[in-house]
Amino acid sequence: MADPQLENGHTKIANEIIEALSRINLSPYESRVLWALIRKTYGWNKKMDKVSQSQISEMTGMYKQHVSRAFISLKARSIVTSTGDKRVGINKDYDQWSPAEVTKKTPIKVTSTGEKVTSTGVKKSPVQAPQKTKDIIQKKISIDYPEWLDMEQWKSFLEMRKMMKKPMTDRGQELAIKKLSDMKASGQPVDRIIDRSIMHNWMGLFPLKDDEVSRTSHQSLGERPQGECEV
């Protein structure tokens, strides 16, 4: 159990300084360093003495870098003074002590419409921020596949595009199916067109030439093109 006694040692300090210390705002580190300094000076009946930061660190249990920062702050506030021969002590003239600096927040300017005024201009409030348009947000398109399109064949074409690392978007499929529909209306065999693109690893869909269309037509009727005979 602690049992401090005056005869075991005491620090003589003017009541006026103690009262001044009770009125000044100190950070926890500043307070610990300052009282340790008082103990190392007034505790030995000295106004100033060569007190190292290592001594203060050992006495307070603070890291040296924290002691160093506290000393710098106390000196900047004229609470602690030093001499050219590295002696330090408390500045008895407490009228010179500076209060702790308080960071002042710059008031936020707001326009009549509720917009914040910043150094870079007027910042719109979240409510007034422009909404993303449909051009920015691409909504998933529901594709209407025609009945004449062989879906197994079409899936094979899409799979081929993926393997080529050129997958088709929903919009791309719509355009491709529209192109197939136009070619179908002109008499082109769309199934043959898709098969040919798959076979040759073509990313596009191209109409057949007239002789290819004729040959396909004969084959669909079970006829042999001219120049061909049974073997």
C-alpha cells in the first residue's frame, strides 16, 4: 500500500503556479511530461536542469517519440523554456503561456436550394444529384426468339462465339436475328447460314451466293445438282 511521507521527499512549488496549471488545458502527454519535469527540477530545488527525454520516458512510461512531441508542444506554448546549454524547466511567467490550439472547422456554406458550396464549386445534394439515364444503365433485354429459329443450332453459334472470346450481347443477338429474318425473307436458308458460320468459326452471319442457294434448294428436294452422279 502506498504511504507517501514528506520526510521521504517533496517538491516545493508556489501555489500560484499550481493554480495557473489548474486553469490551462493540457493534453494527457503534455501533462505527464510537465509534471515529470517539475519533479526533476523543483523536486531537486532547481528552477532548470539538464533533463533528458530518456529520463522523462522512464519516469512516465511514455515512448520517447511521444515525450519529444510533448516537449515541442510545451515549448511552442511557452509553458516550458530552455537554455543554450540544454537545460529545461517550467516557465514561471504563466502570463506567457499559450492556450491549446483548437482546430476550427470551416462552416459549410449552403445555397438557398440546399446545395453545398465548396472550394471547387457548388456540390449538389444527394436528392438533387442527376439520376443515371437509361443510356448509362444497360437493362437486360428480353429476347423474342422467332419460331423458325432452331434454338439448338443458335446455342451452338453462341457457344462458338464464347470460345472465340467474342460473346454476343443481348443487343447483338437482336441485331443478328433481325439480319437472319431479312435474309430468310429473301429466300436464304438461315439454318445453312448458321451452320456455315459455325463450321468456319465466323463471328458474323453472311448470305449464301446464288449457286449455294440453288444447291441447297436441290438438296432439300432430294435432287442431285447437275454434274453430280451416283457413285
